[in-house]
Amino acid sequence: MAGPAQGVGQLALGVCPVCALGRVRRLAPRSRGAARRCRPGRVIHRCDDCSRPPACGRRPQKNGSDQAIGRSRGGLTTKVHACVDALGNPVRLILTAGQVADVTQGAALIEAIPTGAVIADKGYDSDALVNIIEATGAEAIIPPRSNRNTQRKVDWHRYKARNLVERFFNRLKQFRRIATRYDKLANRFNAFLHLACAYIWLL
């Protein structure tokens, strides 16, 4: 390019950066009185002076519902409530967080299941649950707690059959993916849990 170097310097100084950015990541409209070119050394003010993105543009938390993960003595755990038949085969499963008491899911486990007796441990000892069982015409074989004022009679011979549900959990823990819960979402963990139950049914 022919000519003095001063002309090249003036040409370079004529290039102006964008003065402002819009809120929606678009170029802000130029006002009527604004000059087309910025003078050298001019302070450019941004529309957004915060370093973080705006709150309105943040993505909502994915899968924020209950994932059946709770905190108990062992840390973050999941509790599997199970109901088995007279042969030890699973009939119904319910997932809850680890700190949820067993008795809270007792009525849901036996709902609409025809049976002559319901056998459970002391964790299911509740007057409300016993009344629900007896209302269906079944016998509640649940040992009473030691702090009860009136101790309820228990058929200890039939109570020995409670080992069927313990055997079921022993088979279930043989699946490493269930014993340690590799799945983050409750529906995926529940799906593999039912797949393992189907395998147990076929044994």
C-alpha cells in the first residue's frame, strides 16, 4: 500500500468494537444519537455486569422427584419392601428411602392379595395394620413389641415360615447391581429389581 504510515494508523483506529450486547445474546439496537465509530480510549459499558448467567436462563433440575434414596445408619440407602407367597416367590415390591419405617408400607403390600394369614416381624406391629389384616378375614401373625401394655398371642409354629422372605432377600442380594444399587433413577432400579424377581420365579 502506497502512502505514509499515518494513514494506515488512522485506518486501524477507525475499527470499533461492539459497544453493547443485548439480553438475548443479540446485538443491541443502535440509538439515533449514537455515533457509528467509537473514539480510541473510550470506556465501553456492558449491559450485563454479572459474571454468572441470568437466573431466567438456567435449566431446571432433571429428575428432581423422589428417587427412593434416603439417609440411614449406613449412609445413602434404599429400602425394598417385599411380600412373598407360601413358596417364597415375590408377589409385590415397594421402593422407599432407607429411613422410612417398615410399618408405613404394610397396608400397601397386602392390599387386594387374598391370603389366610399374614406373617411379619415386630417392625410391622401396629394396631392399624392388624385391624386391616383382620378386616380381610386373615390372621395377623406378628409378634408384639415388648413395650405393649397388652401382649397379643402369636402362633409361633406358623411364625417359622417367615424365613421365606429372608431367603428371598438372600437370593436378591446375589445380584450385585441390586445389592449396591448402581442405578441413579428409582424407575430403572425398580425395573431391574422386577427382572431379578422374574428370574427367581423361574428357578
